[in-house]
Amino acid sequence: MKMKNKYVLIRECPQETVTAGGIIIPEEKYNRKAVVLLAGDDVDVKEGDTIIKTIGKGTIHNFGDEELEILHENHILAVIEENATETPST
């Protein structure tokens, strides 16, 4: 499979749904991390990048027994750098 233009194929990462203090966070209340599996030619991310994406903007597809999402580049909020900490410093 090859992605076209500014689209990426992603797999969501497992999400933390409970804070350190034990508060349960509803799934719809946070943006999600995902890994880029395939990227179109005109996209600023590459395969293997971990991203933070918006919720509910992509198209879900089942490939075999795996649920993956096709997402437009505009719905990628950030790329997480490998040596970066979880919380940016000010």
C-alpha cells in the first residue's frame, strides 16, 4: 500500500487513562499518541515517527485483525522527538 499526497497511516499507542493521583480520564478528553506506519510523499513526518493527533478526524480501517487510521497531515499536532521529555519546559 502507498499513501497519497498529505495522508498518513497510523496505529494508536496505548493511552494512560488514570492519573498518578488515581483520577480516571475519559478517552474523549485527551489527544492521542500514534505511530506513523506509512506516509505520503508530501508529508512532513516519516514512517516510525510518534505523533500527537486530534481526536475523531481520521478514517478507521480494519486491516486483518488490526484497526488502523488514515489521517490528513493537518490533524497532526506534534511529532514527539525520541530524546524529548513528556512535558515541555518553559
